[in-house]
Amino acid sequence: ELTTWLREEADRRTAEVEQERQRHAQLTTATLQALINALEAKSPYLGGHSARIAAHAATIADELGLATEEIEQVRTAGRLHDLGMIGIREAVVNKRGQLTPDEYEHVTRHVTIGADILGPLRHLGPVVGYVRSHHEHWDGSGYADGLRGEEIPLGARILGAAEVYDALTTARPYQDILAPEDAVARILRPPSPDARPWCSWMRRPCRRTRGPRRAPSVARGRSASDALECSPFGGRACAQFY
């Protein structure tokens, strides 16, 4: 009887510790989200940006047939992806017109700043890498590490694609707003004659109202990474926009 009691007590305490860990993780993420909301509230162009990126990215991840846990990791990364903007000068963030080379270099630091802030939060797992790499390009011309192709985490590529769509369909100081169908058409436009051919099964992202469904290319046995590479919201087709 004593052995049984000890086992039950150990299981109970373990469950309590796990519940407390989860509560702490949720509180930490919520606090960071509140900070991001405060930062976005100061900009006439960024209000609601992180919430939209989270929604767009989760939709893309769902379309690619990712597991529920992976979808939630992508959603969390979307909410936190611009945390590093806390270290970027407000005048640069809201500048109308083209950035100078020094200003552009300054803005690129937001991905490493964000990743450094999130790094100690081990419960975030791959989210930190998604935040650091969401401005990498398929051809290796992005930042912060010059990753290319499959070197870029899938979650980061999803975030980057969602950012392209949001940038094209919301008010920005450097461009006019595009209608959703025009934004998708522009994303589909190859950046160069040697661009890979892109699949067209996901032409109306973030508008689906029915339950989750597996993307056709994934359902046929292709990897989610391959599906994103040739989707209108992924890979090198997006490199010209961010």
C-alpha cells in the first residue's frame, strides 16, 4: 500500500509541475504578445500585423498538412516574429520612401534581436529559429544567416510567405494596397526566366472557411517542404518581395 501511495503521489506531483510549466509558458508568451501589441500600436502601418501573420501562417501550415503541434508553433512564431522591432528606431520603421543602406542594415537586425530575446525560453522550441530565419530567401540572398533552399526551416519559409502577402495587402509607406487576388498574382510572377514552375492549388490563402484539408501535393506523398517550394506562397517566388 505504501508503494502504491508513493507512486500515486509522485504522479500527482509530476502532473502539477507540468501544469505549472504550461501556465508559465502561456503567461510568458502572452506577455511578449502584449509587448508586441504595444509596439505595433505606435506605428500607423503595423497595427494588427503580427496577429494577421499568425493567422496567415497557420492557414498555410494547415494547407500543407502539418501536424497540429507544428501548426501551433508556426502560429506562435507569427505572433512573435517581429519582437526584435523593439530594438529598431521608430523613425526608420515608419519612414516613407526607400531606406538608405545603413537604415536597411539597421532594420535587418530585428530578426537576431528577436531570436536573442526568445532564445532563453526553451519551451518555444523551433519557434526561435523560425523568428530568426523568416527573412531568409530561397536563393540565399536574405538575412540573417544567408541560408538558402532547404537550409531554411519550413516554419520560417511559411512566415516569410505570409509576410509577403500581408505586405502587399495592407497599407505601407512605400506602396499601394493590392487586392488579395492581385497580391497572389504578383507573388506567382516568376522573378527571373530560370524560376522554377509554381503549383497553383493554393490561390486563395487565408479565405478558407471549412475544416482542415490536406494540400493535394502533400496528400500525394510529397513532403510539406516540397509543397511550399512550389506553392504560390513559398520558395523563391517570394524572394523579390521581402
